Amino acid sequence: MTTSLKMWMWPAGRGGRGKQFIEREIREFQKSYPLKVEVEIIPWQEYWDRIKDLTKEENGPDILQIGSTWNATLASAGVIYDLTNTVIDLMGGQIFIPAAWGSCHFPGSARVSSLPWFVDIRAIYYRRDVFSHAGVPVHELETWKSFESACVKLKDTEFKGKKIEVLGVSGQKETLLVHNVAPWIWGAGGDFLTTDEKQAAFNSEASLRGIEYYIGLASKGYIPSSALARGTEEIAKGFFMDGDYAMSIPGILGAPSPLDPNNPDYVPEVGENCVASLFPAGPAGRFVFCGGSNLAVNNASKKAPEAIELIKFLISYESQTRCVKALNMLPSLMEAFDAVFLADEPRQRGLKNSWRFGRAFPNVAAWGEIERLLMECFGKIFARVQKGNYSFSLVKADLDLTAEEVNTLLAK
């Protein structure tokens, strides 16, 4: 009798490409392992609620795609399986992008609870034709001070009969909102939690400097209200396809396929002028958010050995390099990541080097709930900016209130 595995994942890629890709990879896997694999695609908005209740589900999946920031919460709740022994075959995790590997452990432990699959590494994309037209030298993207100088020069730019907004970033209440704020907090020398991970630190003096700088980009009109009202996918489309912005921070949705002429999303008149740049360096240095998705085994699975074999196949060099072309994702294996940028195309060089500045969120059990609180907080702040009801004293009050809630969570 053939063993049957069940896998949960969320939609990936446009036009159902995620399901097509995973089914194709499973057929490759089945050439060596005669296992039947059933894949269930769960809508993103339902995924977290389904996965956190797995301990109550009798007929749950064997394999789970999880957000890297969910790992600690699910591991602490006993939802996912201990994969520590598996890592012996993976050079102790040294083959992965370091920041991605940092999100794979049980909190406060060297034990491993998931393995990195895709990574989401931020870069700032800019239109070199618009920069040239506005007289903005590229080196102005190097530091916070010069970055704002570039924004000033780009404001109210018209190009080929169209008004071009400066910076496209979403202000909606989605998890990526926190990801977008993170590099500015770190760049100012701040952090989300204290070093001992027992108290909130996102309302510290250093963190506030970073938040004030980033929100200032919106309050000064460099991030337009129309962008703040759009979701992340809409922003990526607005930049890469419609040419609405001079710059954007689209995350994994923008890298690297819309820069590839062979990709169906490629728009030549825009794409040939899009260039990836490193994040500007703040007073404390240059940082970018590094997250993505991991693969885990359901702790209730009766087929953990078979599930682990499929996971090892999906994180292999061959599968990951195919995945980049099919899903517009970046691989977690350093070897596969390098292969994606083998030609060292100048327009993608900033993205190629971004992982070296990558940093992940704290790996604490309460992070799932903390991130939700932060998402609500920053969503409220950006809603005020959209309405013109902005003052930093209100921002500070919002952050202090959220910090109290976070400290209560951490105390438990």
C-alpha cells in the first residue's frame, strides 16, 4: 500500500502557478519515492487560523508551509515537529541564508523546528530613467540623509506626460507593514525587543528615531496617500508594470522575475529601467528585513520520516532553482541564491547583495501575537497620515500603548 502525505500551503505566484509548481515538483520527487501527496491550497486570510488550531484537528496535514515569523509561536505551542536530527544532513544549517536559518529554531534552544524554503529579502527598486530625468544621482540612495535629498528632487516629477510619485509602499494592515518598518528601526540602532527579549523596545528612543524617519517619508508626501491605501501586490504592479513610482519597496513580490524579459509579468518600457539597490544606511548601519516561508512537519503526523524526505527534496538545489523561475521567489540555499544571480546583471546586483545585511524578527514564542499588535498599531498610524491627522506625539502614544500590551504577553 502506497503511503499518502498531505501538505498545506498558501497560494503563490499569479494565475495558480503555485499549485502547478508544487504538483510538478511532487512528480519529480515521486520518481525516487513512491509516495502519494495531496496538496491543499488554503487562502492566505484563513491560513493562520487553520494552522494554529491543528492540535484540535484529527485529519490534519503532514507537511506545513509556515511564515518564518510564525515558527517560534507554532514550535512553542507544540504544533510542529522537532527536526534537529534532520539537520545533520544539511551541514548544521550552514548552507542556508543566515537570517533565514535564524528563524528555524525552538525559542531559546538550538533545536530545529522548521527548515527555510523561500526567503523574502528587501531591496529598494528605482527607475533609472526617471532618476536621470530628475537629475538624481544614484549614490543618493546610500544614506538616510542623501535618500531624503533624492526624495526632495523626485517630488512632483513628470515623465513622458505622466506624474510620477516618489515612493510606492503600502500602508495597509498586513504583516508586510511591520516588515517595511523594521529596517528603519534597526538602522537607527533600535530593535523590537530588549536584548533579554523580556520587554518591548520598539518605543525606545533609538527605535522612535527610525520610525519617525520612515513615517516622515509619508507625512512629507514622498509616500503618497494613494500608495498607502493600496495593498502590497497593487504596489508591485504599480511600480513594475504601470510605472507609477520612481522607487518602491515591494519585497519578494518584486524580485527578481519582473526584471527578467522572459517572465510573463515583464513590461519592457518599465522593466528595462528598474534597478535594485541596497537599503540606505542609517546611523547604526545598513539593515534589511529577511523573512520568507519555512517548511515544517505537523507534530501529530504519523508519517514524519516520509514528510521529512519530501521537505529535503523541496529545499534541494535543483528544486529551489526551478522554484525561482516558476514562482518569483528567492531560494533559501546560499548556493541556489548565488545561481539565481550568476550573470551578475547590474540591475539586480543590489538584490544579490542584500542578504548580507539581512536580519530577522526575534525568535520568541509570543511573536505571532506581537506582530499582530504591531500591524494594528502601524496601520492606525498610517491611517492618520492618510487623513492628515499626523503628529509624532500621537505616534509615540500609540507605540507606548502597544508596548504595554506586548510586555503583558512577554510576562506570561
